[in-house]
Amino acid sequence: MAGQVAELSCPVDPCYGPLMSSLILPVSDLDALPRGKRVMGLDLGTKTIGLALSDGERRIASPLETIRRTKFKADAAALLALADKYDVAAFVLGLPLNMDGTEGPRAQATRAFARNLATLSPLPIHYWDERLSTAAVTRTLLAADASRARRAELVDKMAAAYILQGILDLMATQKRQTMTPEQQFGFAPLTDMDDA
């Protein structure tokens, strides 16, 4: 059974232009996944695939590992084996858009990877705008005084965690916006004491 590839990207924002808003689907698609199942984030590069994993409650993204790319079938087999091992219900694939929001060759290659992966797995695949994710992670590693070798070892899986955390944060924000104060805080808001 083939999986579905959903167009999921960053929140609507004027800086992303009309292309970005046409890519957006509700994050509720991921929120509707079975409870306790995890989401796997992917940072697809030409030489490696960085992987990250959410917790079962889909609140925190953690770097998992980096797969050295060889051939698509071997890459997909390694990816799907890890997805099965960690009880993954969906993938979030970083979509490397150009800074102006257009798609270049890397974004097209990412979409081709997703289409091919969807033929091998029933798990849904969602896109997330990954612009500047690797740069942000590299800055963090530089600030932590990580050596060049250590940065090279960590950057891909940390970029995947950065991508995945972005969508998890958006899901949490949207969920809070629809909750009543009782649901958010576990108690009713204070009322005017004069009415008592």
C-alpha cells in the first residue's frame, strides 16, 4: 500500500509569498495520528539523511542518527527499518526552498525522494519548510565550541530535530488556541468576587 505525500509547510506569513500559502495543509493531519505513535523528521542531503524522532506525545524532537546515502533502495530500507523499530506513524521531510520561497533542484530532488518512499510505505509524508535549519544548527554548535569533526557528525541529525521541533511547536500552539482555560490549565478562570 502506498503512502500519502501531504503538502505541509510553515505557517502562513506574508514573507513566504503566495507559493508558501498554497503548500499549507492543517497540522491537524498529524494531530489525528494514533496516540503514542511517533513522528520522524528527515533532513535529506545529497550525502546523508539526518533523522530525528518525536516523543510519543509529539512534544519534543530528539536527534536520532544520520544515514550515509548510497542507493535509494538501501536508504529507504534503513529508514523504514528505523521507522518500524521506533513505532513511527508519519514522516516530516524538510523541504529546502530557496530564500524567495521558490523551489529549486534540491526541493525537486526532495519531492522525488518522497514520491519514491511513498510507494514503499503506507506512512504519510509531510513537508516542512527547512530554510536556514542547517545554518541555525551550525551556529548553535559553533556557540557550544564543537570541533569541526563533531559538527560534521551532528549537524544532519540536529537539523532534522530542528525541522521536526518546528512542526511540533506549531501543533502545540494551534492546539492551545482551540482549548478552553479549563482544558489548558485544569481549572476554571477566576470570576468577579462581587457576584458571590
